[in-house]
Amino acid sequence: MRTILTGLALAVAITGGAARAQVIDDPQANVVDALVVSAKLPGPAWWRVSDGDTTIYVLGVPSALPKGMAWDRSVLERRLDGASVLLTPPVWQAGLTDIPAMLRLRGSLKDDGAWAGRAPTLAARTQRAWTAVDPKNAGEWRKWKPAFVALQLNNKANGEAQPKVSEPDRTIGDLARKRRVKSRPAAVHKAMPMLKALVREHSEEAGLTCLSETLDATEAGPAPIRAAADAWAKGRVKDALAGPRSAERCELLMPGVADLKRQLVDDEVQALTDLLKTPGHAVAYFPLRALVAENGVLDKLQARGITVRTPAEG
């Protein structure tokens, strides 16, 4: 569910306002160096949030993992034993009544290809990248708006190496169920209000910038993604954070997404604060960058006087 904003942002690449220079409001661009440390224990990095009688073990996770990637789960399994709850990231929900509106959006994704003439250099890069991964349909990209081209190109370029957005969430959830630990999200939000906001406001320039970001990542190939995932699996936080952020930056080009990301951090901070009222221990996992960013989850908890221990402390 962490990537639903990416899906929404790219899926509704519909005509918007006049083209303008795009400045990305990135609330998680900077991190707190004191929190970005390598793990002492095997596997991914954990932080500990605690008060007098409660400890919450918090795992930072990537947005996706390469297919079939193994990682050491021993610390997770041990900490799930006897946990009161597994706290997960906020979720986005769409009801059955929202499906017709979503289906109607597909027609709006079509384009006459005129944008390629307004951005010839970007169009040439797109043609090369698309031909490399789908030579039988080398001109297909011209039928779509730039942001949707970016989404399709990202999927095609990575192929079998495409990171699975269901991981590591699915594995964490499965292990919790085996140990009879109930899961609950930090918050629940309705998807359609954000979807409607994205439909109402954005520019072609945003789509072109998103496409440029995606091309940068696809031209670099899957190696940087795999390197960051491997670093995450081994608890090397700094290297894990160095992975490509093109999808996330595409999200941030869309109206309201930066403020929404700030809201999600506040949701997670409040959920952890509330959970500290329950004696014992619990487990939580949230996006890695959101945890260690300036004004991120752990930074805000520390500002409230709550004790936060780093992965270097075990």
C-alpha cells in the first residue's frame, strides 16, 4: 500500500494547467545523520522506541524488493514472538462504487503524441528506451500521456528484475499471522479524494519531468535498485537510502502529494505514541526514508521526548 500514490499519480496523467517549471517539494529529501547508522544485528535495520514499560521495535522497509530476494528474518521472528500487535503503514481504500470512475480514467490516458514534438530530446530518449524493451511495438508510447508512458516504461524496462511492491510487506504479514500477532494500520485513508485532486490539477510539464526521472532510472538499469535492496537486507542504512527515487519523485510532482506524505508521517507518529500506552512490546514497520528523514517519524518522536535507540545499539 505504500506505493498506491505512485499508482494514482501515474494513472491519472490527464491534461492539466499550462506547462511550468517543476519544483519538487520533497519533505524527505534530507535525513537525520544520527539515525542513519548500520545495524548491529543480522538482517535489516531496526530502531527501538520506548518509554518506562513499553518497547516498540520499528523496522524500516523499502518500497519494494527485487523478485526472489532473500533476507535474514531471524530478528523479525524473535521480536514478533509475544508482540501485542504489528503496526503497519497507513492504507488507502477504494470501494466498489469507485471502480467505474477509475475505469473511465483509462480513456483519459490516451494522447495524440503531440507532446513529443514539444519535447524532442525526451521523445528521442523514450523511443530508444521503449524500442530496447518492446521492439514489436516501438511506437506504442506515442499513444499515451507522458506520466503513463513513464509507468509503462518502468515496468517494461525492469522485466523480471521488476521490484515486487508486495515485498517485504507480505513476508512480514505472513510471519505475524503464523505467530498469531494481529496487524493494524497506523491510519486508513480513502483513495478517491486524492484521485480526484490529481485529476483536477497538474500540468503536462509534471508528466514530462516524471518521464525524465524515469528514463534516468531505466537507463541506469536494475543494478542500482538491487544494490540498494541488498544494502537494506544487510542493515546498511546509508547505502539503502542511496537507491533510485524516480517513482517517489514522480509522486511528489502531483498536487497535494507532498502535504499528504507529511500527513502520513504524522499518522505514524501518533500511532506509535498511542501504542506506547500499552505495556509490553510491539512491532512496527514503516518506509525507511520516512523514519529517518528530518521531521520524519523518529525525529518527531524524539522532539516529543520519547526515547529512540538506533540499529547500532542492537
